[in-house]
Amino acid sequence: MIVFWLLALALVASAVFVITAKKPVYSVVGLLANFVALAIMYLTLSAEFLAVIQIIVYSGAILILFVFVIALLSSGVAPFTLGPDRLPVAAAGGTIAAVLALALVVFGIAQRPPQITPIAGGAPPGPVGAAGAFGSVADFGNALFTTNLLPFEITALILMVAVIGVILLAGDSGPSIRQRLLRGRREPIVKDPDFEAAVRRGERPAERTP
Amino acid sequence: MNGAHLLAVPLADYIGLSTVLLFIGVAGVVVRRNPLIMLMSIELMWNAANLAFLAFARAWLNNAGHIFAFLVITVAAAEAAIGLAIVVVVFHRAKFVDVDDVTLMKG
């Protein structure tokens, strides 16, 4: 009970920090706290395998990817966001919608629907780490590799499509990979001193067409 | 059914927390114009959905929610990879990453 509310507080606070932080790196730190708190929350829901996956995949892989991209983009000259802020126009409507959504959430929680009775027949819940308990690695693996084998294989397909898509997107923008390999070297990066000087002055020069 | 089968906290609280996290993510996507923070807000929304899945799975003692959460994590990883690749490509093309300026696919 106490654990739930402490974790809920940590989750909401870190999530708000993620979307209000000035710099993306701070957002990454907030997101890390959010993911860790969520993993602990998964443990309280006796989903131990998902808790471990949460740490490994999100905190380990996705956040590192974010940090790498931030490091990659911040090494250039351009700041992240510029230009006029068009937000105030939408602020009133957004505020009304947010208040309504919050009222709906509070109303829904206040309704106190009856406690759901579990379906009999599944693995019984037990302490985290207990063999054969609900949500244990064995229980999860049994469900994943027997009744849900097809979704698991579709998952593999999705990941492969993502990998190919990322290679196509980020891997090449000039001559084809094959030509580059045949030539045996990369094209040098063309710097545009005029453009960078204009950016440093705070102007927004038009996009260059290569 | 003994008490061990029931949740320590009412299910509605988990769903309420999940909803709040989801709307924080929505607010992040709508308000921020930094594409990296928008992507992180989308991750927040995925996680909110996962929390709802796992809370329902625990309430019903049914594994299906765990499987769904696993699939969601996979798709979130793929989405993050592709989204960040798009950010990198756009940044290299236009030198600015302001999502309002990215109108290549505008109809």
C-alpha cells in the first residue's frame, strides 16, 4: 500500500520532470528514474520477468540510444528548437481538456469498482522469485513459447524490420553503400561556414538544397 | 480464494495511475517541440499502457497481460530506434530539429 503510493508519486514526479526539463539530457535522467520506479511497480504486481526486461531494454538499450543521439546532435552548431512559439493559441483548449481528463480520472477512481476475482486455473501467486508462481520466469516463458508462439515470432519479425529500416534511414544519404564500399572510403563531410556563422548569430537561414 | 490472490491496492488505483502517466505523455507530445523529448513522452505512454496490462494481468491472474506487455516493449524498442533514426536524418538534412518545420510528408 505504502509502496504503491510512494512509487506512484515517484512515477508522476519523474514523468512531469521528463516533459518539463529544459535539456533532453535531463529528460533522459528523469526517464531513467521513471523506468526504475516502474520496474519496482512491476515487481509488486508479481511480474518479475517484465521488471527485469524493463530495466534491460528500457534503461539499458533505449535510454542509451537516446543519450547517443543527443550526444550526436549536440555536437553540431544548431540549437534544438527555434522560431516562434505557437503554443499559447492552443493553451486554453488544452487546459480545459486536461482538467476534464483529470476530473474523469478522479471520478473513475472514486467510483471504487468491486475487486475483481481472479480466474481459477492459472498459476497461483507467490513471493517474487518463487518457482512456478504467477509471473515467474518459468510461468512467463511457458506462456510465451507455447500458447503465444506466433506473437513471439511476429515480434522477431518486427525487430528485424526495425533494424533494416534504421539501416536504410540512418546509414546512407549520399552514394549507395555499395558504391562507397567499392570505393573503399567515406565521403568527407562538407562544412558550410556561412550557414554555421548565420546560426551562431541566431538567424534561421533557409535550408540548403544539396 | 484467499487474500493472497487479491491485489494489495485496488485495481482502480493502478488504472488511475496509468491514466495519469498516459496523459503526462500526451502533454509532452503536444507541448514540447523537441523531437527527442516527444519520443521520450511516447515512451511514457507505452509504459502507462504496460502498467495497465500488468495490473489487469495480476488482478485476473492471467498471463496474457504479461505477453502483451512483452510485445509492447518490443514495439516500443523498434519505435524508439526508428524514431531516433528519423530525427538524425532530419537533423542532418535541415540542420534544425523543430518538428513544426518538418513538412516533407505534408499532404
